[in-house]
Amino acid sequence: MKKDIAVIVLAAGKSTRMRSETPKVLHNICGRPMLGYVFDLVASLSPARSVAVLGFKHEMVSGAVPDGVKIAVQKKLQGTADAIKAGLKSLKGFSGTVLVLYGDNPLLRKETLKKLIAYHKQSGADATLLTAELKKPSGYGRIIRDKYFSICGIVEEKDADEAQKDIKEINTGIMAFKKRSLDKYLGRIRNNNRKKEYYLTDMIGILSAKGCLVEGLKAEDADEGLGINTRQELSRADSLIRRRINEGLMRKGVSIIDPDSTFICFDAKIGADTVIYPFTVVERNVKIGRHCSVGPFAHLREGTELKDGVTAGNFIEISRSRVGASTFVKHFSYLGDSSLGSRVNIGAGTVTANFDGFNKHKTVIKDNARIGSDTIIVAPVVIGANAVTGAGSVVTKDVPGSAVVAGVPARNLKKKTLSAGLPVARRVGGRNG
């Protein structure tokens, strides 16, 4: 824990420009609320204290705030300076660096924040800003510098004149302050602007006028400073974070044939030497082992686990299911609420009918079973080890180990050992290819 660092996360805003009733910071990016990425950054800094300032629908947003983070509520949304004032009430007795983050800035990297804090401490500045340079800075506050190129203020776009709007260096909103400077000067901010709000950015002009030192650190990657206010910006952030997720997996030994058409959520676990083919969706809380093959056009939904050596191929959907090692699910299949053993072969078009209109039921398929093409398995059902189902069967009852069943509903034809089972499987159903 760093005793000289505290963090305030501002997350009080509405979703006005998103045209949404959901608080902005709860909109999902790659399977989780954008606020989650910001609190990952907070945790990486190990601060002495951390505070989340909430406002709009704060009861909803509080559920996304991790344990150990204090919550302050901004009763009236009167701007960022007013929000900081609410957050400072939880930092009584603290002296050191106060880092201000925003709940709608999920693209920041921990390395950048650590550089900002180190630069702030080394310079001895009263405030240090993270800035970025954009070719088209529309929507962002502009950094104002004096003739010595020192930062002397920030002007919001709504209040900027035409010359100021041409400035390419923008304020990301991320700032580090000396706590005593906030305590001394925050109350001097006035709401003399078009929105009649108290802007935290006005602190920079106040500090500069008082002869205090204001520094700036320019982000190497301008994308890190992008906030999210619209659905378009949300989509862009999703794309950027998805790229980071895919690149991270490839560095760990996963082959992703086309990262631009592969959609993997933030907490998916994938083992080395697995190959992910295009147009595959891997949702959150999915685990994929080593030496697997997934896709193309596969959809692995939440709660799915593939053990080592599984093939999950074209146009399949697997949900809340465990698939054992070296099992083969190749074409046009749905597995829901299922537990498959090792070396199972699932024929093309197999469907587990897991929902009866009221409840979902479990399918268990044990080791070495062979499920013929177009089999419908009406859960709850257990299919025993080495069992075989014929093509087009509708399985409504448990199938004993080594049994061969076929028909609608499926009936027991005869029992075979595994060594003889494969030819039978070819006669009654056909193996998956």
C-alpha cells in the first residue's frame, strides 16, 4: 500500500448523449462495465485510500464498486469540482497526492498512471495533468499555455473561442494534486460558465494565478485519454480493449487467426497452442484449455469450460457446459447445461433440449460416447460411457453404458463394446467428420 497516494474516481454522470437510462459507467465493454477497468487501475496503484463519487442512480452504480472503496454521493450534479468536494470528505487526515480518475476513462494503462504519479512527485508540482494530442479534439477541454509554454489554464470547448478550439493538446481529465492545494483552493472555483457548473479544470487557472507550479505529462498513446460519452465512443473503446485482450492472449501462445473478427471478453482464460478461428465469440467466465481448436463462427457463452484438446468447430453454441479432453464438437450443434466426458464425438446438428419452458435441465454424456448426427437430447438425461445414438434420434431417457439407441423416441437396439461400437455408429448415425 502506498500511504502517500489517494484516488478519487468520479462516476456520478448520466448517459445523456448515449440516450440511455443506464448510468454511463455501467455500459459494458468486452463483457464488463467500463467502471471495472478504472477500478483495476486503482487496485494496481495500491493507494492508501480510494473513493468513488456517485450520483445518477447511485444505488445501481454502487454494485460495481469493489469492496474497500469508500462511496461518496454527489446529491446535485453540479460539476466535477463539486464532485471532488464530496470525495474529499472521505480523505480527512490524509496528506499526500490525490489522483483524480474518471469512471468513463477505461482505456488508461497502469504504466501511464504510474509515470504521471512519479513525474508529479519528482517535479514537486501542485498539480500535474495527463494531456494528449488529437488531430480532431472536438468535445475536449483545451490546454492553455503561456509564453513560456507553461500550463496556465484549461478551457472547456463550450466556453472556448475559435482560436482556442484550434488547439490540439487536450485535457484527459486525469490529474494529480497535492492534497493541501486542493484543500486551499478548491473553494475558490465559481460556476461562471454556460452550464453553471463548478469545473475542476478551473483549479489549473487558479493555481497558475497564485504562482503555484502546474505540470503536464503527454500520453504516448492519445487513445488512453479518450472518455466515453456516446455510443460511437463506446463502440470504439470496445474495439480498442478487444484488441488489447487479443494481443495479450497471442503473447501467451494463443493463435488468433483474425483478431479483428474475434470477440473475446476480458476474463476469458485460454491455454497455449489453442487456435481461435474467425467470427468466434467467447463470453466472460469461459475457460479454454491447451491445444484446442475453436471456430469459425463459434459462440462460447458464460460458464463454458473446454478441457485440453477439444475441437469446437463451425456454427456451434456452448453454454454453461463442461467439455472433457479430446472431445469433438464439430458442426452445427448446441450444448447447454451439459457435462461431457473425454473423447466424446458429437455428430453434426446435435442439440441438447435443456429448457422445458420453466426450468433448465442437465445433460451428462460420459467418456467415449458417440452421438449421431441430428440427435436431440431432451434433458435431464445421462448417456453412459461408450454409448452410441443413431442419426436423428430423440433421446428422452437415460442411455446405459455401451448401449446403442436409435429412433423417435430412441430405443435400445443392442449393446456393443467400444471396439465394436464405431462400426455400429457409422451404420446407425454416422460419425462426426
